[in-house]
Amino acid sequence: MKTVRETVLSRLDNALRWTGIPARVADQMSDAPSMDYNHQPLRWGPIWPIAFSCALFIFSLTWPPVLDRLSPGAGISILAGLMASIVGTALAIHPSGPLGKPSLEDDEREAALRKDSLLFCFGLLAFLNCLGQPVLVILSHWQNWQAPRSLVVAASAFILNVTLFGCLPTLYASWKLPRLPKEG
């Protein structure tokens, strides 16, 4: 037996069905063929560049002694290649994600999702940088890093920041965006 609340809600739903808005919202939130596939949720794609840039940062912090014998030209070219590939991948993810379209086309739900994802990204980046920079300064003095190693650590920290800035909003929005099954 339906409660009074369920009865009132079903009457309100029936009163709005003639407008077509519930069907349009259900179409936009489902995996329907009419969905904009240029800006679909990327739930696993942004994790790869983040993982590679984190691995590069950790590798630069551990810095095996074998790499001390690496010529500066080879080190710079390897770092430039890694930087170009990771940053290029990270910057290519944003336009194809759910936040890739212009913000002027957003409805209320998408605007709130965009705001929340950017606040999450900026908050996490601010926390990591406020915590990480003093730790890196202490590590550099404690372990007596030479200039090339400090440069590699700074470059890999920059790559990590750019990757997080490019991928975190898309990752957050993709996981928070609800996916509903298409009603048949």
C-alpha cells in the first residue's frame, strides 16, 4: 500500500510527464544513443597519467646511484620526452571528459558538478603543495642533493602538478556523475 507521500510524488511526476522534461533528463543521464559521446565520463582514463606522473616523482625522489653516471643531455631528453607524453595525455583528457564542453552550456546539475570538481582539485593541490614543498626542502638539505637531482625533482613535481590539475577535475566529475540505466 502506498503512503501519502508516495501518492503525492507519483501525482506530481504524472503532472510533469506531459512536458517531456523527465524523459529528456533521463536521456541525458543514461547511456542512450542520443547522449553526447564527446563529453562522456572517463572513469579509468585519467588514472593512468596520474599514476605515471606519481611514479616519475617517486623515481626522482629515490634516484638510483646508477643514474649519476647518466649524461646530462640524455637525462634532459628523457625527462622532456616523459614530460611531453604525460602532460599531453593529461591535457587531452579534459576536453573529452564531462567538463570538456563550455561552462555556458551547463545546467544547474552540471554547474554544481563543475564547481565541486574544481574545488576538490584546487583543495588537494593546495594541500599537497603546502605540505610537499617544505618536505622537499628538508629532504634536499638532509640528503645533500646536487643541482641536477634538484632539477629533476622539481621538474617531476611540476609534471605531477600539471597532471593532477588536468586530470583530477575530470576524474572527480566522472565518478560523481550519475549513470542511470535506459528505461525500456
